[in-house]
Amino acid sequence: MVGDGRAVAPRGNDRLGRTVGPGPVPGVRAEARRVVELPRILHVDSGRSWRGGQRQVFLLATGLRDLGYRTLVVAPTGSPLIRRAEQAGLPTYRLTLRGEWDIRSARELRAVAREWDAGVVHAHDARTHSIARLALLGKRKTRLVVTRRVAFPPKQVRLKYRYGVDAFIAISQAVKTAMVKAGVQADKIEVVYSGVPAPQVKRPRNWRRERGWPPNSVICGIVGAMTQEKGLDMVAGIARRLPGEVFRRTRLVLLGGKGQGGTTVSGVEGFDAGFVEEIHDAISGLDVLWHPARSEGLGTSVIDAMALGIPPIAFAVGGLPEVIEDGKSGLLVPAGDIAGFVRAAAALISDDGLRSMLGEGARQRAGEFNSKRMIERTADVYNRVLAG
């Protein structure tokens, strides 16, 4: 935990990467035992809120620690990522990030990387990509890995993507394709799918009982940041076009909104729960997930719902077709096709059997996108760049 600007490791670690066992291993001579040295990893992220990217950084940092790596989390003062990392016992450093090409922040990050003796600096967004590039100029002993999480073409390709980065991680094939089309070298990009942990439902929410909704109502949820990119503005148009009986049965729950409580969307009764800490409890009370995003790198909120057996409806944009198998683990609709989304929603709301079938398919499919696999694949990238 950091109070004065310095990174301090939790107590109990003796030295980097050293595996300390409880005692002699039967049948193995002491001089034959091997000590495995693992590189120190510095994660840097500029997010000041808790979204999918910050969650992935947290899962990665804690997962790497469990594999024996020493990891340092660098993020803005007061960010949820810093708070959660400290609660998990990870060493942290609060960096004042003033802008994408902030020289002062770059110098500070350079000093932190040197003090931490980082083998790899892993930048998790566009802003920290720029700052880390500046920070590591001339420091070829320290490798730079950059994750890209969005499925639109990057800018400043010559300046940021041609030189100075040892490997890029794209969270889906769609993200990699967009990068390559923009001119990023394909063989420097590894696709490592984001992953989620197995869902842990402690106190499942019963939205019908909580809200006093009819037993035959179908709870449709929207999960995540309520932004234009995520298509929140299209929800009203979708709700308005639902046919009569389907319209009457539909109820909407917003998880990640402003927390306004009871609401109506184009006449459909709903509830804006705001940010929910126990997200698996909240999602478990849904029947269908609506995900009308205009752009999506992969969609971990979709995977979370699928892991709980909640069938999703989504536009076929970005990495979503890599997650959802149309007609097997959810329903995909051509990008921007509101009428098609309405038809898909009506089909799932009116057909209990279809919901059950797609929900089971969703649960099975979600297992392919687990956080353990993401952590191991990322460690493979580190090993490759360090070996090169």
C-alpha cells in the first residue's frame, strides 16, 4: 500500500519470484532443488472508474501473484482499481496521470519501474500506452506490453504502434483485425481473450418479488456502463416496438445506470439499480440480457450473464460474434437492426423453452472465456517477449 508516493510490497514476500516451500521435499536432495525466478510485472492503467478493463487488470494482477509473480499496480489516486488492489494485498503506486503524452508522469513511471526492477511494464489503455512508451525510452531491458480492448482502428499508428512496444495483446480477433487494418504489424499482436471467474452467487436477487412484478413477467437486463457506445439510447426504441403481449410481460433492470430506482422506458416498467457491487447476485435474477452495443471489444458483461445461464441478445459487432454462437448460446442481430433486435427479444420473452435452451448453451460457452486461461495466456506473452 502506498501513502507517500512509494510502492511498498506486502509483508511476507522474501525476494522476487522465489518459491518458498514449507520444508524439505521428500526424496529430493537439497542441492538439487531449483529456485524459479519470475519477472516482476508493473501494470499501469489510467481508468478512474470501475469498468471491464479495470476488472481485467485486477484479475490479471491477482492471478499472476497466485502463480508466483510479483506484480505492482499503478493507477490514479482514488481509482477503484487502486483501492481493490490494496484490499487484495497487492503493492500499488498512485500516479498522477495528466494527459496522454505527459512528460512528468512518464518520468515518474520510469522511476517507479526502475525502483520496482520491472521485467515487463504492461500498459492497459491508450493513455498509459503513450506514457509507458516515453517512460521506457532507452530501457531495453524492460519489455513493454500493451493491451487494446476496443474494436475500432487505433490512431497515431506511426508514433505509437510501429516502434517501442514488444507485444500487443488484443482481447478479440476483431480487435486484432482493426489494428492490422490500421497498419499495426500482425506478428506483434497476440489475441488473448478476456476472461471472467466462475460466478459466485451469494444472495440471488429476485427482481419480481423485490419490485412486486407479476409472476409471468420476463426480466430483461442491461448490464454495464450506460453510454452511447453501449447503445443505451436504443433501449427505448426497442421497448416501444415490442408487440402487445410481449410488451406487457417485459420488465427492465438496469445494472450500471445512475441508480434512479423505479423507472419506465417507453412505457415498459423497470428499475435502475445503479452500480451493483455483487454483480453476480444481480444478474442471476435476470431472464434475458439485452446488449445493444454499437461497438464492443469482447463483452465481459455478456460473458458474466452467459456463465449464469442468462441468454444474451446482441448486435453482431466487434468481438461479440466470437463469444455468442447465434442460435446456440444467444441471439445475434445485424449491427443497428432495431427491428431485428425487437424480433429476437420477442422470441425470447414469449418462449420459455427457447430461453432455457439458449441459457444452457450460454452457460457452456462462457466456460471458454475463463480468467484462468486469460492469466496463463498473458504470462505466455511475457515469457515470449523476455526470451526474445
